[in-house]
Amino acid sequence: MPVKFEVNGKPVEVEVEPRLTLADCLRHHLGLTGTHVGCEHGVCGACTVLVDGAAVRSCLMLAVQAEDAKVVTVEGLSLEQGLTPLQTSFRKHHALQCGFCTPGMITTAHALLSEEPGCDADRVREVLSGNLCRCTGYISIVEAVLDARAAYQRDGKRP
Amino acid sequence: MTAPTQRARNVFVGSPIERLEDLRFLTGRGQYIDDLAAERMLHAVVLRSSVAHGRIHSIDTTAALARPGVHAVITAADLGKVPTIPLRHDPTPALRRYEQPVIANGNVRYVGEPLALVIADSPALAEDALDAIIVDIEPLPVVADRDTARKDEIILFDTVGTNTPDKLRAVRGDVDAAFKDAPYTRHAHFRVQRHAAVPMEPRGLMAEWDEQQQRITLSGVCKVPFTNRRALAKMMGLPEQSVRMVEYDVGGGFGARGEFYPEDFLIPLAARLTRRPIKWTEDRRENLMALNHARDTECDLEIACTRDGTILALRGHAITDLGAYVRTNGATAARNISQIMSGPYRIPHVRMDVTMVVTNKTPVGTYRGPGRFESDFCRERLLDMVASDLGIDRLEFRRRNLITEAEMPYPLATVEQLDIETECDSGDYGATLDRCLDEFKWAERSKLSGKLIDGRYHGIAVGCYLEGGGTGPRENVRLAIEANGSFTLLVGSSSVGQGVETVLAQIAADALEVPMDRINRVLHGSTDYVAEGFGSFSSRTMVMAGNAIVDAANRLRALVRETAAGRLNCAPSEIAIDRGMAIGPGRASIELKDFAGIAVDGTHASNKRTYSYGAHAAYVAVDPKTGHVALLDYVAVEDVGRIINPLTLHGQCVGAVVQGLGGAFLEQFVYDENGQLLTGSFADYLMPTASDFPTIRAIALEQKPSPINPLGTKGAGEGGIIPVGGVVANAVAAALSSFKVQPLDLPLSPPRVWQMIQSARRSGAASR
């Protein structure tokens, strides 16, 4: 069945099976392979995308449920050239190794900082505890997110 | 050997260079195997056994083949002769009898064993067809634990007749004589639970068969592509040069990913049969039952000491559960347990026996610090028990027995069956212990140990360890000058997410004395790049590839000098290479791009291992009402010989510590008596999260470069995990000292800790 929604600011229309997840739709129908699939049961958070501004597990949402929604993936949170302040902070703090969980961390952290740019370390840990990372031990990720708060405070709420 | 460890122009090695890889990973432009697509691509899905042990009577694929979109269903019957997966390590005749067939052949021996492969237009259609395959398996009695395995009443391999594939023994000195006259001995029995590497990216492969050239390309390989090429070529009846292995970005390895698994044959086979590109990506449930498990060990350990705390001897017997088959490196942990049980301590007489058994569970392989995590848990626990018995301070006891620098090189026990000898190469083990205690503020905190504060018992502990690395025999690299005067580095090493591109570029830039951006590309992992590569495992890349780069750079500079001297009519020694120019007498110069096309090979060969070493300390608080252990502080100190990139090294260490904490507190594969895996999802198999262990401090030192390689590097990727189980278990024991409990089993889950406290209370052992 057809589904229409917006991805990273662009309207898309895709013909999908009703059982197709939003994650698979993004990855295999729309070529947005930055969104990763780590568990397909909603625990690891690698597939996190923003749906109407909220961090959502795209493996637990069907593509057809995205009808009329505004979906943002890690590609949509990136620049043509260079890195955003959040990404720069991740790189500076070595908050990634294999990079597989990273898109989910970026989308989750972006959603958090957009809503709560003044959040403290405990709040960052609480929110990020829904995303598994096997490489870093998380400490550098928490530091990176805390260090990126300033950019969100300066910019105000971003999309 | 002279070690040119410092050069004036040495600017990148040792600097916290931000990683080159990050630019693509942070923006969603990484390319992992499931991101690939090809024209006419089909998808593979594996039907796995739901029976742990059984005899296959039939597999009827008729209905599945008739389903829409299904192109092929492959079972053992389609293969003719079913190949087994060769052992990469320790291929003794005894172990080879237990090699895994690439697809279940006659019998199934664990839940998750591949029975059939379905090829369809989409993964969903292939999964639909799985349900249409009719499998008739006669269940057999199940070997669900080590004790049942050792009785040999139920046999996994009828043709062999025993569930014990092999036994290893490592020996140093005369242990029985030492025990005979020992004034004090202590014995304990320890268990480390089955858990595993569990990288975040599930495995995947893409195979493309070129019918005209009779050539297969397999993408998604990592770790040991050259070894796997050899194995695959043999199984497919192809010359090695007709097998191309291509590495893409890899979402974590930790020892498990990249070994040769059944799918590494089945997917290429399907591509050849269908003459279509085939992609396969496992889901997490499959991953948890198909990727190597690890650690599953119990160990009886006995120590002999003088009354003043000098260790005289150590002996023991460990039993490791290999699962249903011996996989490529299934015996590695057992071998390490036998050899390095003595750790960084001066123990003149050692004898460790290790019995390997097979059970109806997922086969095991290496997981970061294989055998080392297990041995360190047993040894460090036993040391604290002895110190307490003898009334000696835990620190003093360790200090007295640590190997000193003057005793280097210090030989460890020799593994008799495999004739493996090794020796600690260098180090000041006491220095890392002291530094760890300083950072930890041991003296101050020791006043709190064992105290009940605000409802929780506080405890501290420290442990010392060795990290073996730099495994041989060789690694090869190639350095080439490009048309624009930049350099391309091609290496036989593999990336599993550890930052190979960045750190190898740092070494190359320094060795060539050029800015880092002149290292245009670092190409790794694929069999296209160098003629012979060995890959990335056993903390070997900074030692083996790092020193091979230095060798290649030296050769390249010599060649440039020689060539420039010919053109400038001077002696090669008169040529200086500076900032992209070869400069001769009288400032005559040639730009490096004029040497485009020059390429040299470099190699580093060694069969001597390096030994990083260190100490970790933990501060815990135990809630007696729930059994929950909170980690209040954790300090890790390691001397790695030579730091290439402090940023990535620090990341490896902290990451490894948290993995170790997962193994110590959370992670466990649980099976029932029928061999069913009960923890086949992330809801059941608990991995550490961001809120579990917020305080880990890691300090890396480079006081003692390795004397056995020019860079002075030692392996460093695994050290962080090795001592964790022992250190935190000792901290829990210290916290609960008033109950006189002795944690002997991992994981220290809340129920287990709570039960220890309850049974101590019931038996009245508690002093209050």
C-alpha cells in the first residue's frame, strides 16, 4: 500500500507491504542506510529516528504508521560538509568506536537536547540508557552530549 | 635491540588525534554490510534447529520451494559431501574430530544449528518460507551441562565416543614436590558463566559469483579474511586467487565476529548455485544463538604459600564447555587458562590442567581476553582468600609476589600438548599497582571497606593482571606513492571498529616524516590489498602492522633516496626527505609526486608475544536488602609500552572495563535441561547501559616499551576486561566481610548476592 510522509524535509511516497517496518523502509526503500537495525525488538536503540520531533524506534513502527509524519534520520541531522556541534562533540570525546550504535545515539541525544538543553548528567544517562553501545562503555558518550548542550542553548530549540 | 622510540619529527604517534573514521560514522555514511545492495540480488535466511540434540530423519522442502518468491532451499542433501569448518588455532587431531559441518548433517547438536538455507526475493518472503519446511528430527537425550558431558553416558559424536575432545596441561617446575612440603595451602572452586561478545551489528554477508571467471567475491568479512579465504577456496574447490574477500565497516568484533561460521560457506554456495548475488543478515535472536559464546568454565584451584605470604606453587583443573562443536578458535580460552593462570606473579611451580568438553549448546570461541578473564577471576579471588586466612594485607601479599623488572624476561608455564612457550617481555608490575592505588586513594577508602554506611555495605579491592598481545607470525603492509605525492597504505590487518585507519595513518606519517594528511588512504581487511595478511585478533595490530609500517617506511625512504641520488648525481646519504621533497646537495630537489608509482612492501615477523600489564581497583556498595551492587568508583591503570593514540586507547580501555562489568554482574546465557536457550533477546540477555556504571577512570602509561619490537608497542585492546571479574568479586567479598561470604561464581547478579547474604545469616556465620 502507498504511504506518504516527509523524510529529512523532503516529501516521499513509497509503495510498501503493510508489515514493513519504518526502519526497513528507510534503509532499503529510501536508501537511508544511516539508520541501523541492531535487534528488531526495540531494545538496542540503533534504529532511533525522530518522528514529529520525538525519538522513536523505527524497528517497532510500521512504515504505514508514518503517514503524514515528519521523519528525521541521522542523515537529516548532518551537514553536506563537516560536522554539527553534536557530532563534533562526539568526535572530540571519542564517543564512538565501531559506529554502529552512533546514529541512534545522535538522534536520541538530539531529541533530548532540543527539549532539555539544560539537562544534567543523570538525565543524559537516563535517556541514553535506552540505547546500547558495546564499544565505548558510554562514559565518553555522556560527556559528549553534556559538552554539546551549549550549542543547543545558544541555538534555541532546533527542528 | 635498539629501539628508535623518539624522533624529533615524531608528532602524531602519542597524540590524541581525532579519528578519520568518525566523519562517516557520525553522519550516517558508514557502509556496513547490510547497507549493500546489488542488481538482481536475492536474500538468504537460515532455518535453525529448535532441537538441541537429535537425529534428522528428513527435511521436506517441497512446500517451501513452491512459495512465492522462493528461488532455492539448500540442505545437507544438496551438498553431497558436507565440509567441516577447519580449526584456525590449535588444530590437533583430537580437536579436529569435533569440527562443525557447514550445515547440520545427520544430527543436530545445538539450538540454532543451521538446517537449511532459503533463498528468496526478499528477507520477508524467505522467512515466510521457513515455516513451510517440514523437519522431522528424532530428539535424543541432551547434554546440558559439564557434569553430564563428562559422564559420557549421552554422547554427542558417536564416531568418537567421548564428550571430551582434548585435555591440555601447562607446567612449570615441580608442583607436587612444592605442595608436599608447603606450610599452608588453600583450595577453592570457581565458576564463570557462559556469556559472549555480542557486537552491536549482527553478522551479514554478500556473495557474488562470477560465472565467466569462476570467481567468488564475499563481502562482509573481517578479522581474518586471508585465513577464511583459504578455508572457503578449499571448500568450494576453487584456487585461492578465485576467492576475493572484501571488508566493509564492521560494527564491533571483540573476538567473535569474523571467524569462519557456517554461513561463510552457505552464502557463497548459494550465490554459485543461483548465479545471483546473495545477501544475508542475521537477526538478533539468531545472533545470540549462532555467534560464538564464551567463558563457560569452572575451575578447581589450589595454592601453596609460606606463612609469611610467599607463593610457592599453584595447581588446578579447569573444565571448559566448548558447546556442541570445536569451532575455529574454540580451544583458545582453554589454552590461555592453562598457561596464564599464574598471571603477573612469581610462582615457581605451576601445573594447570584443562579439560574441554562438548555439550548441546552454541559452540564457543574467543571473546576479548579469552581465558584471561576467567583465570583472573579465579586467581585474584583466591589471593584475597589467602591474604585473609594468613592475616596479611592484600596489597602487601601481591607486592611480595609480583614479578620484578629484574626477573624479566620471565617464562610462564609451557603448554605441553601444544608445545607453547611464552615469557613476560618487560615491565615494572609494582609501579602500575602503586599508581592504581594512588589514583584510587586506597589508604583513605580502606577505612570504609566492610562498613555499613546508609544501609549499604562498602568494599574495595585491587587486582593485577597481564595482557598478552602481538601474536605472530607476521603482518604485511604496502606503501605506495600516489600521483599527487600522497601515500596510500595497504595493510593485511582488519578493522572491527577499533580505529585502525587513524592509528595506522599516525604511525605511517611519523615513519615517513610527513604530515598526516599526506597519508591519503589506509586500505585494510580485503584480500585485494596485500599478498598475504593475517588480520586483527589477539591485540596484535599495533605490534605487527605498526612495526611492518615502520619497516615499509624505512624501505620507501631508502628507495626514494636512492632514486633521487641517481637523478641528482649524489650519494643516497646526501638526500634529505622533508615536507614532500627529496632534497640533495645545493638545495637541488625533487617533489615526491615525481616518484609516483613507487611502492614497497614492509613486514614484521615475530613469534614472541608482548605483555602489557596493570592493576584495577574497584569500590562497591552492596545493598543487603536487594543484593544490588553499585559501582562507586573504578580505576584502571595499564602500561602498554607505547601509546599510539591516547584517545582511542582510553576508549578501548573504558569500553573493555564496562564489557567486563557486564560479564561480572549482568550477562548470562541460560539454558534449560532440554538445551533450550532461555536468553535469546536483549530483554533477557542484559548488557550494560549508560546508567549502570557511570564512573570508570582509565590511565594508560608507557613507562616500559616492549624490547622486542622497534616501535616498543604492546597489545592493548583487551587489558581492560581481563581483571574485572576478580576485582569486583573481591570488592563484594570485602564489602560483605562481616558475613564471611566468598563469591565463587559469576555473575554477581542481585539474586546471587542476596542469596549469599541470606545463607550467611541463616548459618550464623555473620559476625553481626
